[in-house]
Amino acid sequence: MSISLRSLILLPIWISMAHIQQGGPDEKEKTTALKDLLSRIDLDELMKKDEPPLDFPDTLEGFEYAFNEKGQLRHIKTGEPFVFNYREDLHRWNQKRYEALGEEGYGVIVLNPNENYIEVEKPKIHVQSSSDSSDEPAEKRERKDKVSKETKKRRDFYEKYRNPQREKEMMQLYIRENGSPEEHAVYVWDHFIAQSAAENVFFVAHSYGGLAFVELMIQREADVKSKVTAVALTDSVHNVWHQEAGKTIREWMRENIVSITLQNCCNWVSSSEPLDTSVESMLPDCPRVSADIYISDPFLLRVRIRKRTEGTDRHELTSWKSFPSIFKFFTEASEAKTSSLKPTLTRRSHRIKHEEL
């Protein structure tokens, strides 16, 4: 059992407080004074004195953690899951370590383009029976109403039996300015991404999300080009011909004016080929490469050298299995953009400055 410094500091105060509370009314002044003292004690400062420096690695590997082939975070050496209480009785330090581990240097916005409407119950319309205004006898009218109610009851029962999930009549209300995936992408761009202070914006767009991104470029081409550094598509279903993307958009998607070895956009597609193998495309847009499985375990990596793991042909797994290449692609694009912004000193400019001096 360990006793922290803050416990030793506060222990005499708690004891004194207990003694005073056992005394009579004449001890109220002392109690008030101690309460005032306690209110002025900065517990955070006391905790800081008892904890190691908040000096943490800036990479996942530095923490000796990695994601295994199942996408689970595990310790590289022990294979154990993440442990929050790394140091006993140091909750603040453990929390800071946890936050540092979860930081990869990215602010994340998750779009939800598939939720374009909400379902609400249809308002019931009560139709007044025409028999109410007739001159029929009361007995006959009551008999008709009873038969009508029984008929409705049987119809509702059979409807519920046929479709037990739909007990109520529902109607769809489309979300304002978000009635389709394309509208949602433009709305999020205008209200959040374009308004942010981020200098390097990266997109990961899966399946129909790729189509929504191309539509975003068509509607906000200049803004997207000025703010987006790179786009990773995963098994995208976009079509630059059908969507009538202009020549400048098609060129931006397959080229990079900063580096001839990089592109602004790349599409990782379902394929049985190894990771990053070039896949031919009939469309004049971004390059297509294979989405393959990522193996971080050193032992499995040695096994893979002897027997290569094939890529994935499952549409829904393309994002996860291509993540290592995607983030490598983002890093290289960011570094290329940063280096291109640095001013280069030419011989002529150097000579002019020297003469001026």
C-alpha cells in the first residue's frame, strides 16, 4: 500500500477538523477558519507535486502499443489490452497518459450521410361516419358501428401479424438541407470544415461517400482545392463521367502540382492483390490500388514473408485494411505541402541581398 504526499499533507487537517467537530459551540470559529483554509488549498497543485513529469511519447509505437490483425489495441510485448491505471494512486497522471495515447494529431469529423430523414408516427385522421347524420334507427346505427369496429380490429390484427415490426403507421420527415448524402456533405463542409482553422484537411470516403465527395468538389471546387491536402477513397462508387465532373476536377484528382510522385487522391479498392498494388481503371480520375490486410505483429510479419497475405475482396473491409497506407499517404502529402511552402533562396536573390548589404 502506497501513501501519496497529498495524503500526508491533508491528514493532520482532517484530524484537527474531527477534533473540533467533537467540541462545543465555542469551537465554531476554529471550524470556520479551517474550512476557509481548506477552500484555499489547490488540490491539483498538490497532486502535481506527487506525480512524475507529464512527458509522454508522441507515437503509438512509443507507448509500445499497436493494433493487431483484428483491429484491437494490444501491448506489443505482452499482448495485453490497454491498462488505464498504469501508476497506482496517480489518477491525474494516468488520465494525461490516456489522453496522450489517444492523440494521433488529427481532429476528426465523422459525417453521417445515410441518415437523411427521421420516421414519425402518422397523425390519425378521424373520419366521421356518414351514418351519424342519417335517419337510421339508433339500434341499426349501433350495429353498423360495432361491425365496423370489429372489422378494423381484425384488419389491424392481421397487419400486425404480417408485419410485427410496424405496429404504427409511420411517415418520413427529411432533415432540412440534409435530404441526401450529397446535400449532407455540402452542409457539413459549409458549416464546419470550411469554418475551421485547420490548414490540412484530409478526407476518407467509403463507397457512396466517394460519390458525395466528388459532388462536393463540383459545387465547392475552389474552396476544396485550397483547404484539402489529400483524399483517400475506399471502394468508391463515384463516376466522374456520370457526375459531369469538369476537366480541372479530374486533373486535380489524378495529379499533384507539388510532387510528381504523389497524387491528391487515391482509391483503395477491393482486390485479392497485395496492398498498394496498382489496379487498372477505365475512368480518368484518381489512381486505384489494392486494399490489403495490415499485420503489425512481428511474428505474423515473418510468416507473411513466407506466405503473402492476399488483399481483401470484401467491400466493407476496404477502409480498415488500407488504413496503414492511407495514413502514410496523408503524412507524405502533408510533408510535401509543407516543404513547398518554404521559401527557396536562389543565387540571384542571395546576390542582390549581398549587394544591398
